[in-house]
Amino acid sequence: MEDRPWQRFYGDAVPRTLPNVDGTLHAVLEATARRFPDRPAVQLAGPGFTGTVTYRALDRLSNQFAHALIRLGIRPGDRVALALPNLPQYPIALYGIFKTGAAAVQVSPLYHGDELAHQLRDSGARVIVTLTRLHRQIDEVRARTALEHVVLTKISDYFPPLWRILYTLRRERREGDAMPSGDALAWRRLLSRESAEAPGIPVAPDALAVLQYTGGTTGVPRGAMLSHRNLVVNAAQGLAWFVGLREGAECLLMVVPMFHAYGLLVVNASVRLGASLLMVLMRLFDARLVAAQVPRYRPSVFPGVPAMYAAINRLKHVAQYDLHSIRLCVSGAAELPRKTIEEFERLTGGRLVEGYGLTEASPLVAANPLWEGGVRKPGSIGIPLPDTDARVVDMETGARTLPAGEPGELVVRGPQVMQGYWNAPADTANAIRDGWLYTGDIARTDEDGYFFLVDRKKDMIITGGLNVYPREIEEVLRQHPAVREAGVVGVKHPIRGEIIVAYVVPTHLVADPGELRGQLREFLRTRLPSYKVPRRIELVDAIPTTLIGKPLRRVLRDQAARDSAEGDAEPQDAVDG
């Protein structure tokens, strides 16, 4: 207890440890299918229809896909890639892969070219499952990979029968969803030939379940090796935090991408709980479309990212949607502004808290309390989950635990920490030392054991020999009423080492950019030391982010470097520092 001061905030709501949590992911599905066979595992919300897959059907369909993979030569230890958006095919394929003893390789369906080829080649995936409309990007790289089979599914495969027929007749070819000629295998035909009985292949809890690619602490995409035990435990840890959830009675709004580690956790937790996953048929996140589904399906849990909650808050006439079924939300991937929390909680009556995770930890590590009476701290990522340790260490040696308030590298330990990086022993040895995962995130603690992220280690700016954390400047900028979003980066400078550049998305159309820049500089001067005030402030339409809303500072750095090369050494709107 002395090493885990945060556990006193668990109260009676959350257990300190989770006994007897083990086994495999597909065993969890099989158990849930026995308990809740007719419960919808997936509800696909389309324009005027609902496609439903029950737990009985999910179990049987994943058995059929497992048998199909075995017929294609897949054996325990092989890798099968998934490049799918949020559709019922995703959990069917995922759990089918698990039942063969193979590992799923999570691939963004937006990848193409070298990025796609690298993941497929590095993982050694022998089969890939993707959409018919994406077959060309697979064909373009296939010769550079170990792929033997391509399985294509149509977006309409789990539409209700009449809607599937109408889509086939009216839109399939126009949308590029027709089955192409060649040697690709059609999903529905492939499954229809196979037995719905479990294949019965023994799989150990420590067997590799998922290769989840991430830039991680290395900057180079590496496959984090996540075992069945890692993922089963993390799902149980997450559910323990969502106090008051009812087995077989909840609906989870599934809008984070399933191919991301966060989405993978939501899928596994939902299956463990016997909940329904509500998938909204959309190309990218559409706040209005999502809000319209809430009164229709009454989801109770909304895992998301700050950009999603903020987009719903900003909807015109948002009060016309009844969002009050939403009770619990954990936000990840980026800082959750206080005003976003306050507005969203006012709209829903639910509880929204910030959490923290990373791919290498399956991914959930810490969160603010969700239960009634739990202490939430603004700006904090919360406290570690059951069976999880965390501490802040010095950045020079990584061996000395720092006192409360002093920033250093966040290191974590627990049963959810990955086995290592695929084919990268040196990176693994650098990331995991004496059982501790070195996250690459800079954090501090307070006296209660709550953790506060300061920034990414690799994003730290050194200007004039002084350390500057972009996140701190971004937080201050967002407090200005004219700022909707902000991104801060460092760009090389011959004298200072780096100068600070801020990119700002205004809340409204700006008539005089120079005047707003001046206002922001004065605002920052009153709240930050002079060396932390950006030397350039650029007004932009949007901050580039990943699909789950994480700022792409690499893109901003590249833009800042180009702008510096094209402009003067000392920009016109520079400030004294």
C-alpha cells in the first residue's frame, strides 16, 4: 500500500487486485455466447436499418472463419492481417483468428504504399482480410509481402437481407464494392462452406494474440506483441473501473477505430461484459450522425477522444438530441480540456473523465475515477488501474524515482504490459527494463499519487538551453476564448537551438490575423515566462491529427521547418525572449 498511495481513492468501489483473470480471448467469447446467446453482440446503425449479430452468431461465424483459415493453411503462430473499418466483420474475423492460434495484425484501412507494405512484410502476414473497395491498395504492395491469400468482404455483407440486395443493385458498383476478378476470396462464400463448430485448437494464455503497430518510444513503427493474457486482463481492469456496469444489459458506442489499440480494448471489454457494440455506418467520425443514433439505441457507455466530445458539444441545436442515456465515458489519446468535460456532462448528465494508455500496455494504464464520490482532478490522467504500478523517474538514468511535482519519464508495470516488440530485441530491451515499461511520456505526480502528463519526451523543445514542454503552452492557449485548438512545436534555430512555433485554430473567422496574434502574445506573456512564449504564431484551419484525435506534431514540425526556410531568420511577429 505504501508504494500505491492512489489505492486509497479506490474506496469500496474498485478491487485492489483482480484474482483469477486469465485465459484466452476466444474462451471469453464462448462463455459469453453461452450466457447471452440472443443478446446483440453488434448493432450496425445504417441509414434506416439495423444490422444485428447476436453472441450466438458471433461465436458461430468466428468458428466458420477459423475453419476457413485452417483450410488456407493457417496454423498456430501464423499472422493474419485485418484492414477493416468498424463493421461486424471485424470482431468475427478477429475472434476467428484467435481460435486458430494465430495472431491478428492490426492494419489501418487508410494505409497504402510503403506504410502498408512495411507492416505486412515485417509481420509476415500470410492472409489479409479487407474491404472489396480497398483491394487495389493491397494489390499494389502484395509482391513486396508474404501474403498468400486476400479475403475481401463487402461493406454490405451484414446489412439486413433486403438492404443488402438494394445496395448490390443500386450502389455497389458505383461505390467500388463489387468483387473484383482475380484470385481474391469472397468473405461470405468462404464462410458458407465451413463448420460452425469450434475448431478446438489449444491456445495458451501467453500465446501471441495481436501485433499492434506503433511508433512507440522508438519513432519507428514496431509491432507491439500483445498476448491473450495481456488483453484479457486489460479488458477486466477496464471493466473494474466502470463501476455499476450490468452484464448483458449495456450498449457501448463504438466510434473509436477498432484497428487502434483503444478500439481493440473496447471490443474485448464489450464481449467480456456481454454488452452490445453500437457501430455507426460512416466513413469518418460524423458528430451529427452519431448524436442522432443515441436516442435511437440508448448507448450507456461512450469511449472516445477529446475531439469527438468537443465536436458533439459544438453541434448546432445539439439540445434537440436526447443524449441522457450516456452514463460513463473515458477519454484518451489527447488532453481533455475542462470546458469540453463541463459542456458534455451538462448535455448528457453522464460522467466524462480522462484516462491514459499506450499501445505497449494493451493499452489502458490509468484513469480518473468514474464512480460516484471518486476524486477527479482537472488536467490529471488519474491513477493506475488495479494490479498496475507507475512511477516517475529521472530522464538521465531512468533509475531514480522522483519526488512529487518533479517531471520525469513515466514508467509502468503490470500484467497488461506487452511481451516486447516484434523482431526488435534492441528496442524491446530499451523499452522494458527490469519489468518496467518506459513510456517515453514526461509526467509528474502529486502527493496523492495522481499522475499529470507534461509531454512526450521526443516532443520536448530545448530553446536557449532551457526545456520547454509544448503541452503546457497549448493548455494556456486553449484558455483564450478565441482559440479552439492549438499545436506547439520546436524548429531548429542557429542561435537558440530551437524556437517555439504555435499553430492556432481560431473559434471564429478572423478579420485581422495580426491583431489576434498580438492578443495571444499578450495573453501568453501574463501566464508564462518569456522563454516559453512562441516566437511565431500561425493561424490555421485545422491541427492535423490521427484518426483518434492525437495531434500529429511531426507534421507541424515539418511545416514549421518549411516556413522557417522560406521566411526570415527572425519572423515579423517574433517576441522578445
